Amino acid sequence: MFGLRKLAFDARSLQNHLTVARAGSFLLARDTLPAGVDVRHSHSGNDGNGTRSFKNFTYGLLAIAGVSSGFVLFKYLDDKRSQIIDTPKNDDVANEVQHSGDKSDSETKNDLSHPKVRSDLPTYRMTDVQQHNSPEKGVWITYGIGVYDITKFVPQHPGGDKILLGAGSSVDPFWRTYQQHNTKQVLELLETFRIGNLNPEDEVGTKDLDSPWANEPKRHPVLKPAAETPFNAEPPLDILVQKFITPVEFFYVRNHLPVPVIDEKSYELEIEVEGSEKTLTLSLDELKKMPKYSVTAAIQCGGNRRSDMHAVKPVKGLSWGAAAIGNATWSGVRLRDVLKSMGVENDENKHVILEGHDLDPTAAPYAASIPLYKAMDERGDVLLAYEMNGKPLTRDHGYPVRAIVPGVVGSRNVKWLARVVVSDKESDSHWQQKDYKGFSPSTDWDTVDFSKSPAIQNLPVTSAICQPQPGEKVKVVDGFITARGYAWSGGGNKIVRVDITADGGKSWHVAELEQSDAHPGRHYSWTLWTIKIPVEEGKQEVEIWAKAVDSNYNCQPETFENTWNLRGVLSNAYHRVKVSLVR
């Protein structure tokens, strides 16, 4: 019967998710899961967006009771991380926060740094905290031994009233999952809300929590992590341009949540049309029996080159270099063909919601959406892909099935695909509504309104210098130095030119291009470029600049000052690399 969604996790993966939820709840005992409860997700074809929160009985009790407060506090503090915080210095308070000392980065990321007991503050029981679960009574949460009153920022919470669902509980389980937010800055900000100590008998420990990261796949050691959990990493730039097709092991990894464990034998993809009885459930074998289609397309993270923008003015987000992009050949079934077989017709006002099997601690899936016209466009080449470079997808890249949306920001290429919904509305997920949007350089975290900005779809033209690397000593041969890199433009636009200068723009030189012979409007793969640049006699150092131009004659902006945005996305100003010359 369609409408009962089978979670494609093995027993250990499911137990990990339940443990994370249970550990945050002082309202339920650890083993209160009702006997005989079928841990599946029930929904109707008439409620595509509403069911994406998986509001079944089991997860509802667990998530609301213990984890929601962690979710909302994470969102609030994560937003605040990028701001310059002007708070009074209090040595007594600051010294009460345990930091990692001389531990390595990896040790720090795997060790939650809990606050210590504050002798200047009262002690509360968890029953006291649980009573403060509304604006009228006050909204309290706990972290380790600390008790915090977050009432004042409830009205500012971007998720609205969801913050009240979990008031009066602990954030430990959530921060156990999002360990990259265990930073000195975040902990010191949290400490400003401190009102007391939690009775040690009620403290949520982390040692007994089953790690949601226990089943992470192995990665190639060449990948440089921007974050360990969830895993986000990019390859060295000089390796990136060795081949036109990026080897899977060198393809950047962008995960928002733990990598789910999925059994391909029990895997099912649900497809439905909201507001109708049109539904379809497909196994992996059934997908493979459909006409196979391949497209070579680059995927780029919305935060690629964020570190360059951050150097101009701090931004919020992972510190990506210029290698959060890769070019691969993807194979699978065209989503257009599947939707047409269900009788779906193009409608420019509708959307396609894509949900993954990766779940946050509240059991909500990673989700995003694209316009229906993109999915239905014969030239759009949107795939339900099960192969990457001729082989089955790896776990980090969406095994067994993922969405490939060529020309569109990576965040819409949803991995571990579980459900596809044709809807009148965009996905209501955080990643569609509260992330991956651009803003004016004058917009800050006190004035930002995410509802006023459209979600990023097609990405702007960009390029990067991959060889030489910053600070490298470059051999001058017959008055020239050699540089290599990539260029790409979203929306299927072809790169028509890459301009390079080594004298501050006094003279520009056009690079040689290596690119596909795709038809106009379908240049989804990247372009690799190579150039020999003349350098002045006697120069000891030069700064190489690169800018690309696409088939619509869109060109990269010169600097980040006028394109800066608080999220650090759409980072596409000239790429610049300063090198020393050896003669």
C-alpha cells in the first residue's frame, strides 16, 4: 500500500537515530517505544509538504520531547556565529567553559566541551527546566551541567513556533550530531544565557550516546576536510584539474547530516503528485529497467570559494576553498520520463520536492526543491541517477539513488533520494527556506529576511586558478609562466572565454579551453583551461588573475566588496593567486 514509507536503514542505523532522540528526553524512559509500533512513515498524496517532517507517533514523541530545543538553539547560535559579538568580558564566566587546550583539531571535533559548575549560580533539577516550556513561563534549555534561559530570542527564531515544541530540555543530543558547532565562540555565546547549574543527577552524558557517525564511509586521505561531522571536504586544487572527468575519490563531499545506511534490496523511491491519487513506488531494479540516460555535468557547492569572500569580511558557513566542485558522468532515469508516465504536465507555477534518507535528530529529512519546468524540460536533463562515472554511486555521493539537476547549485542535487513530490509549493525545509540564498552586501544578521530572497537555483559564471598554488615558486621559461584551472557557468551556459592577467589588468591573455561539444544551453560540464602568461623581466613576484565569460556574456565581478553576502554564497569574483618567480 502506497503511503507507508519504508525506512531503508539497517537495524544499527535505525537504532542510532532512535538513541539520539531518546537521549535528549527526560520525559520518556529509554525503552518506552511502544511494543508493535511500525517505524514507518504514513502520508497521503494530498499532503506533500506536511508529511516531510515525518510526524508519525514514534518520532513525534521522541523528537518533540527531547531534541527540538537543540535544533532551534543550533539554528540561532549558528546564525550568530558570523556576527561580531560585543559582550562584556567576564573572566570568571569565561574560565568556567572547558576548552580543548592543546588537543588536535580532530580530537577537539570529537569531544564536546561542557561548561563547569558555576558557584555564583543556583542549581536546578530537570523538573524545574521542564516547567519553563513557553514564553509565559520562560523558555529554558540545558547543555551539560548548564541551565540557560533563551526566552528573549524566541521571537527572533527563524523557525517560528517550532522552538516551543522542545522547550525545557537538553541540546546535548543535537550537538552530539553537529560537532562542528562545538567551538569556543559558540560556547561563549551560549554562556551569556546561563542562569544556573543542572543537578548532576539529571545531566545528559555524551559517553553513552550511540554516535550517529558510527557508519560513515571511508574517504580518500587526499580530501581536505572543512568539517569532520558532518563530513565536508574538497581535494587539492592541483589534483582537481588533472582530468576532465573528476575521479570519484577526488570529488568533493558535501554532507549536511550523517550518511544513511541503505540496503539496495529493500530500497524504494516514492513519487507522488500532491493533490491527486497519482503515486508510484520504484525499487532500484525497477529504475534500472527503465531507459538509461547519461549526462556529464559539474556540481558545485553553493559555498565554493567562500573563504575568498570571508577574507574581505567574515561570513557564515564552512570555509570552502575553490575545489568544492567536480565534473562527472551521471547515469540513471530521466525524471521527466517518470513524471510523464504518471500523467504529469508542465506547469511553471509548480515545484518538485526532493527528499533524502538522511535525517536530522528530529527525524526531518534533508530536502530541497526545483521548479517543475526544470524537471519537465527535455533539455533540463534532470536524473534519478544510480551511477557516477560508469559505476554505482558511492555512499558519500548518494548511493543508491540521487537527484542530478544539471546547472543548478549542488544543494538541490539531493542525495540518498527517498521521495519526490510534485507540489504547488517549494519545499518547506530549512535548506530551501533559510539557507542557500543571496542578499545585499548591506544586509546583516539583524536585518536579514530569508523570505524576501529567492532560493538559489542556477549558479553564476566562475573560474579558478588551480596551478600554480598561492605562494608557489614558479619557473619562468622563455619569459612565460604556465597556469591551469577550471571555469563553469550554471544553467547550461557555455564558457566562451577565460581571460588571464599577471600585471594587474594592464594586459589580458585568452586561455586555451578544453570543453565538451554539448549543444547550446546544455553545457553542464565544466571547462578546463591552460595558458602561458608573459611576465615582465626582473619581476620577482606576480599576482595572477582569472575571469571567465559565458555564452550570455556574463562575466565575473572584479572584487568581493560589492557582491559580499552574509552567507558567503555565490562567491565568484576574479580568482587571484600570488606566486614567486624563479628564473
